[in-house]
Amino acid sequence: MVTYTTNIYKFDKKGEKSGWTYIEVPADIAAQIKPKTKVSFKVKGKIDQYKIKQVSLLPMGNGSFIMPLNGDMRKQIRKKEGAMVTVTLSEDKEDYKLDTELVDCIKDDPAAFEMFSKFTKGTQNYYSKWVQAAKTDATRVKRIAMAVSALSRGLEFGAMLKEKSRSI
């Protein structure tokens, strides 16, 4: 476990990362967490007193990484760009578990299950995390239904969201 203090940063114009809020994980710190790694990996620990797990560190070159801070993380730590945070990290070796309700519902629809089964583990995790990020039970149920419906019709995640935005 490694503990250090860092600032919260925000990308201005940086391609796909434009507008992202993040913290830096310098090369020497990353090497203490997972030596000789230059690819993305998961960590667990704390940002200030907010517990995190299954959070990805993204490589930025020269052995350094960033940890994007999503809206929920920022809300929990109650800090914005420029603020200082104390970070405690270690590698999170636990495998991510797919949302059981999502998987059960997908299994009930053979076409959806066939489509979902073709996806990589990372893509399956993306669907699951999207469902788990719902703030209310109603939204969670709606997202599961959307995913099953889209998968059963052969739509991938992006197409599903585009279809949803056209119906609004």
C-alpha cells in the first residue's frame, strides 16, 4: 500500500480526455504498486476518506499513470480541480463480478445472451458498470431492460444509446 498527496487536475483539450478530472500517479508511485507495468491496471484504496476499488489507472507514458475521477468520486470527496487529496493505493487483484440481475435477465433472452457472450470481458463489464451506476432502482431496472432489448436485436452499447437519444 502506497500513500501520497497530489492535486486534482482537469484536462482542457486532450482529444478523448477533454474535460476529464483526474489525479496523477507518478512513475515512482506506480512502480511501488505494480512494478514494471506500462499498461492499465486496477487499484483499490482511498482518496481522502472515500474508499475505492476496481478503479483503473491509465498509462500516460514514462511510467506515469492517471486515475480519472468520475462525478460520484468527486461528489464523495467534495473537492474540485486544484484541491489537494491524500491517496492510498494498492493493486486490486480481485476480478470484477458482473451485475447478477443484468446477467440473469440477459440469460432469459437467448438472442441477448448470444450477443452478450460474443463480447470481450471488458465490454461485458462496461454494460454491468453502466447498470450499477444507476442512482435509483427505477433507473437500474430501465437500464437492464434497455440492455436486454438492444442485445436481443443485435445492437451494441453505442447504438443502444443513440436509439435512446432519438426517442427522447
